[in-house]
Amino acid sequence: MSDNEAIIQLTGRHVATTYGRFPIALVKGKGTRVWDASGKKYIDFVSGLAVNNLGHCPPAVVQAIRKQAGTLLHVSNLYHIEPQSRLAAQITQLSFADKVFFCNSGTEANEAAIKLVRRYHHDRGDTGRREIITMGNSFHGRTLGSLSATAQKKFHQGFQPLVPGFKYVPFNDPAALESALSKKTAAVLIEPVQGEGGVHVAEKSYLKRLKKLCAENGALLIFDEVQTGFGRTGKLFAYEHYGVRPDLMTLAKGMASGVAIGALAGTKKVMATFMPGTHAATFGGNPLACQAGMATLETIADETFLANAAATGGYFSGRLQELKQRFPAIREVRGLGLMLAIELDRPGAGIVQECLQRGYLINCVQDKTLRFLPPLIVTRKEIDGLIKALASILGAFPARP
Ligand SMILES: *Cc1c(COP(=O)(O)O)cnc(C)c1O
């Protein structure tokens, strides 16, 4: 029995089956590469789902974690925590936000946002504003509040009753949004680029209109940048592409290179709602995660680094467009920066399996969409390798009857 098989059996016996897993166990990573337990190497175009934006085990982050682990792992938020204060200072310097609340995941960041906007209007005596508008095909997380915000029926199945107070409108549809907004609207929550929903990019005119409508209506605007944040789209935060500043943004995935962390960042005016006792997280902003976050942010926030990620994204997107010219099974190429996808005319699971065999990790969402989220340090040569593999797989496809 190979090491992979031993681990797979152990998983099968003892780990809850919330994931359909590929039959390999990844045991080591370096840069854009990971290895399974049999020693087979893969080029990673998944990055732990947009988490390992600097690649696996980036030396500066590993060093920061090692140092902090030997100094202070955890203390309560009843006390001041220097790495937390410093990471918050960095994030606010680099974004529209003035203040940051720390938690441990994307879903928790969105829970914090949902609670904050409700309380914000409550504290201003505007108690009728209870409703949060979210977008069709959105994904905001798996805990009940974020799940209720997620406008995809398949995730709700069997978990009702959901948290009340959410209203869904189609993505990129300004007319639908305009008719949904009312004096009951507390906030609009939107991913600038939908990730799990199939890599759909918000139109610039749409987000601009959204911002204007929210401001006129008195509703808050929340960007879920859990997946788009930290350089994924070629800017530090995706909202920078649009020239539209939200009141709040939620962050997590790429924030600390793989150490669990999440955050809600926002303007002074809105964040002032969080007073002692209103919200909390025991592990939120712990010294270890925040050191990893600082080391990560120091590398990603560099202008040259971001410009390079954007250029690599442009190159990758161009190569995917070439594939589309050659293979009619590809319906569309979408994305921004290094958050890219191709939509197929058929299910993509088989292609993911074939790529795995050829040493490439890719991901499939919404059944027919192949999603590519490589580390931001991916090289053109590695992209060429994946394109070649995809071409040979697609070339063997029978034409659709
Ligand atoms: C992954 C994701 C979440 C949930 O993050 P978790 O850390 O898995 O809870 C929320 N929003 C978006 C846009 C995501 O991509």
C-alpha cells in the first residue's frame, strides 16, 4: 500500500466526509509546487483555494511564524496585541479602511459584517433597516448567516430555516438592484469577482451605479474580498480596479499564506458601531496569525510584485483565449488578474482528473467551469505547461453531438 492509500483510508475511516477528495494526500509544498505522499510532483493552480498567494512555504512568512511561535502564540483580546495592531495599521494604510476587526475565516468575517450593519442602523434609530441584498450565484460561507447570504439553493438544501433578512438579486443587473433597494435595505453585500459562483467579474458601470444607489438610499456597501483580496486580481484589493470604495470589506483567504485568519475592515464611521461587548472572537487577531499576515502583506503590497502578478494574469488569460479559438468546447474565458476560468459546454470533472494525472492541480466550480487560482508567483513557463496539458486533453474530446 502506498503512503497515499494509507492516508486515504485513514481519512475515510475518521474524517467527516464534507469534501469529495481527489485520491492523493499532499505532504509537502515549495513555491508553485506540491508533492503527494508517493513523491509525485504537481504544479498548483489551486493554491489551497486562493490562500497560498505567495506559493507554498514562502521563506519570509515561515521565518516570521517560527519566530513568533517561540515568543507568544496566544493571549486574550482582553489585552493589547502588538502584531494585531501593526497588521491593522498596515491594512488601513493600504486600503480605504480605518479600522479592522479580526477573526479566523471568511465566513466569520461575513458574519461580523452582517451583525455590524444590523447594529449600525439600530444604533442610529433606523430600526426598519434589517434587509441585506446579495447577488445570485454568490458565495459568502457556510455558517448560517453567511449561508443565508449565499444566493445558491444547492447550499441551502435541508438547512432551513435560514437566517431571515436576505434578499437576492441577479448579479450585474442594475435594474433589479434598483427595484430591490428600499428604506428597509441595511446593506448590499457583493463579491467584486464572484469566485465559487463561476468567476464572474462585476462590470465597472454596475459597481459604480451600486455605490451611488447605496449612498442615495442610506444603505451600506460591503465587498466580500475573501477570495479577491491580497493580490489575487492583480491589485491588492479588487475594489481598486473599479474606483469604488465600499463602507466595509471582508478578508480571509490570501491574508496569511495559510494560517487561519479573517477580517472585517471598514470606515471609521461604520466600524464605530463595534463597542466592547458587541462582537468578539477568542482566536481573532492572535499573534501567530498576525505575524504571518504581516509577512505576507509586506511581500504582496509591493507595487512591482502586484504589477508582475497582473501581467502574468494577462498572459495566462491570453493563452486561455487562444485555447478557446482552437477548442469549441470552451464557451468563455473569464476573470481578473490570476483569478481565471474557462466555461465549458460540458462537465469539467474529467478534465480536472486528467490534469491531476499530468501533474497539474486545477479546480472545477458550477459543474462546467474550470477555475485557475495559481500562486501569484507562477511563471509563464508553468502556465505554458498547463496550457499544453489542457490542449492535449481538449484535443481528445469528441465534438459535442
Ligand atoms: C471562501 C469564501 C468565503 C468563505 O471563507 P471560509 O474561510 O471558507 O469561511 C466567503 N466568501 C468568499 C467570496 C469566498 O470565496
